[in-house]
Amino acid sequence: MAYNLKEVVANRPSRFTPGHRMCAGCGAPPIARHIMRALKPEDHAVVCGATGCMEVSTFIYPYTAWTDSFIHTAFECAGATLAGAEAAYQSMKKQGKLPEGDTKFIAFGGDGGTYDIGLQSLSRCYGTWA
Amino acid sequence: MSIRERLSGNEAAATAMKQINPDVVAAFPITPSTEIPQYFSTFVANGTVDTEFVAVESEHSAMSACIGAEAAGARAMTATSANGLSLMWEMIYIASSLRLPIVLSLVNRAVSGPLNIHCDHSDAMGVRDSGWIMLFSETNQEAYDNTLMAHRIAEHKDVMLPLMVCQDGFITSHAIENIELVEDDKVKEFVGEYHPEHYLLNKEEPIAVGPLDLQAYLFEHKAQQATAMKNAKQVILDVSKDFEKMTGRSYGLFEEYKLEDAEVAIVCMNSTAGTTKFVVDNLRAEGIKAGLLKIRVFRPFPGEEIAKALSHIKAMAILDRADSLNAAGGALFEDVTSSMYVNNVHVPAINYVYGIGGRDTKADDIKSVYMDLLDIVKTNKIDNPYRYLGLRKEAQK
Amino acid sequence: MTQINNNTPMEKLTPGGDIYTSGNAREFKTGDWRSIRPVFLSETCKQCGLCFPVCPEDAIPVNKDLKREDFNYDYCKGCGVCAKVCPFNAIEMKEEG
């Protein structure tokens, strides 16, 4: 099935709002916005951002540009943080503590936060999901 | 009827965790706390608990995963020691600042280096300003009891702070003692269910956790943490009262052992209090009015209450199982003496750093402290307030 | 929630800095960052669809007829990326003021 970007943008509301503080012309916001639009509209997401300009510019107290749930902890551990949130989901779902419906887990890490300082935490992420 | 058992301190902590049945446990093994996640993962494998066990690759990730889980709306627990806590350190501050009532079992061990796997409190002292509630446990029974009370305290709406239950590595963690367990159903009822007000997995109200908190806000958020820590004192007392109703075992902010009419007193934490009680009994038999103040709640620090409890003492010694290496004295010494000062109570005080790296502290060592105190009472002179107990030195000429 | 500002007392700030109103950054208008403004020349525009995917601010709305509309100046920071990618010179950058 052909992917029609115009249709997607016209019909799926953005889950990454304007009003963020990324620099004028930055390439990251369109990427994040398009990734978030790949979610099924009915699904809820928990997004984790590694410390970096994407994270700080989209979540400056008291504003967040994410319409889904979002968590930031530190630079190098987006994988492990989200693995914990996902474990909570698995556990609570199993125990009937959550309503029906799917939650997706998405981690955004920059190059450093992912495969430099964050390489160790990334290994945790693979350990859980591989 | 409670259940009589014999368990090591680690078994006691793992048993408490089993009865609490948390949603998530994320842990990485480190001596001497390894057995806690080890026993617990057996409970998970056997289906005794509903917990999702996250076998992380490091303690940093263990705490990160606990933060993620707790923020998601789960009850999350972990255990560690020494360097494990050091590796967690960055996330320890983040856990408390995000106001996540995670419960950690800390089996106290010397932080490297040089490497040593035995007991001292340098790990706990390294996080004393991190905004965690810190409970210390003299015995396996206390480690168990403190763990059962932990969630009620940490999750209280006026508190919402993480909590660590400390016990001495090997001394209590690996020693088997008689213990009274509470029945599973009673624990379940006592601990209750966790229903956070706001959490990531609530799709009706998606939230954002962990912002960039700039100059206009971080100060106020830190002050909120400080307020919560102050609130924790009363909550701890209230929960302890409820616990006493269930078990008959009474807990306060600290324990006063033959302190009421004492002339000389020792202030210490964890298992050394047991040795000290033995010495106090012996000295009392000799007619010496010795007493003990054993700290249970180290954070929030009950400074005002401690100052009051010690106000009648003629000389006291504060025992620190970690050296602050500040050329002035240990952390507990500084907390106790500064609390006395601001509460206008003056008691001659000395500090002993002791038991570093698992150095055995025997009854005779504790007795020598009381003898030094009696000498201070007699001479009214303190040559050096910052001393070592059980340290080998060349003989003084 | 959104009333929180530099004058809010500590008792009224959300604990831990949590935000319970997701997506509320919409209330923070970034249009005043702009020093140059894109002007949409609708007659020249061929509706090729190259401009809106690159806009960091979601400031180029696409309607249900799959046509782009005029800029949302509440958020446009004036970066000019849209004008750069436009093959038909249908977006002109002009000095503000």
C-alpha cells in the first residue's frame, strides 16, 4: 500500500505540538512528529527522551510538546528507563490493573545518549525486547 | 498468630518483598545484597508473586528501570550495596526529585577503594543528602519490619519520596536469626494497594515526567522535597503505630535503651546497637549508668527529638561506621552535634569512626568507649573529639 | 496547570515538575522568534507537498482536501526551510516589521 504523506498529515492529528523551543529550522521536530504519526491513532504511547536538545526543548517546565505520556530521566539511560515503564505495563496488564488497549513504548536517544554514553543502557533495552 | 521462622537478613528482606508483591523489581547482583534479588527471582519463576523481574545490566539501569516503572504507575523495588549504590547515584537523586516512592533494600558495605566487600556505612552516607528516606535496622527482624512499613511511608500523599531500608552487610544480611513473620494476608492488608494520582500508563491523562526545570522552578521543587521530608517524620510515627497494633512490635524515630537515667551514652546505628546493648547491661550490673540511643530514622533526621533525648547526658559518643574524611568528624556525629547546638543543648561529645571495611567491633571496644566517656565526665576535658575505635597505631611515646 | 509561571508559589507547583496537561506547549507561541516571515503565494503554489513535511513548527496546515493552507504565524519561527525547498518560488521570505 502506497504511503501518502499528505493524507497522513491531513488526517492524523500531530502528537508533537508546536510551541516547542527547538531552534528555527531544526530537522529533529519534523522527524519526531512523523514518527509519532506512525502510531495507530487509538494507541497510547509512553515516550522516553534521553537528555539532549530534543528533550530539553520539548519539555521545559511547565510545558510539554508531547501529547502522549513522556518521561525523561538522564542522558544515558533512556533504554533502561523505558524498559522499566514497559515492565510496569506487562506486570499491571497481567494483573488486570490496566484497561483494554495497547500502549507503545518509544525511546528517542541522540547519538551520544544511545551508542556512546548510553551503550550500556541500550544493551538492557535489547535484553528485554530481543 | 505470627509465624516463627529463622532467616538471614537477606532472606528476611526478600520475604518481605514477596509478601508485598511489587509490580516490578529491577536489580543487579552485588555482594552482600545479591541474595535478595536471587531469592526474589525464584519467587518470580515459581509464580509466587505477580512481579515482572527486570534483569538489568547494571545498578544504574536498575534504578533507571525502577524510575520508569514507578512513574508508569507500578510499585517498584530493588536491592543493592556499596558500589552498586555508587553506580546508581545519579538516578538516586532523580528518583527522589521525581517524587517516586521506590523502595530499596540497602545492605551496607564499604564503597571501594580499595575493594572490600564487608560492612560499613560509607554507601549509605554517600546518598544521605539525596532526598531518600533512610531507615536503619539493628536486626533481621527490624530489616523485615522496616520493609513492611516502607511503602505506607513512601507512598503517603504528604511524602511521595523513595525509601531505603539499611542493614549491615554480612553481620545481619548473612546471619540467621529467629524472626517473627506476619501472615501474608495481614501484610497485604497492611501494605494496601498503590493507586498513584498521576502516572504514565493512564491513557485518559497522559503526563510528562522529568522536565527541564530552570531557574524559575528548581528552587521551589527542591523546597517541596524538603517539605515532604519534614512531613515524613509524622507519617513514619503514624505507620509505626499501626504496625505496632498488628504485631505488638513498637518503633519510633530512634530507640532509647536505658537512656532515661543514663549519665554516659552512645549514639549509633544498625547492628552495633546490639553489641552496645550487651555492654550497657554489663556496665549497669557494675553500677555504671550507661545508655544507648539507636537511630532508626536517619533521614528525615530527628534532630530536635534527639537533642531532647540526650539533654541530660553528661558525656556522649557518636559512632560513625564511615569516615567523612573531612578532618572534622563523621556524618552522624555532625548531624547529632549540630542538632544539639541549634536546640541549645550542650553535652560534651566525641566521635568514633569504627568498623570500617567490616572490622569487627567487639564488646570490649564498645566498653572502652564508655570508659573514655566516664573519664571525660571526671576530668571535664576532651583532647580530641574525632577518634578511631579499633585502629592499629604505633604506641604513643 | 497552565497558569504556572515565574510568580507561582511553591505550594502550587506540580510535585516533581510533572505536567498533567500533555501537549500544552501549544500555549507557548513561538511566532515572536521570527525576524523574517514566509509569505505564501497561493497562485504560484502547485500543491506539490514538499514544504509542510520539513516545517519544524507544524506551521503549514494541510486541510482535508489535501491542500496546504496559509502559514500559522503563531508558531512559525521564520527559519525559511520551506522557502528553500519550494521548487516553484511560491514562498517568499520578507523582513519582519
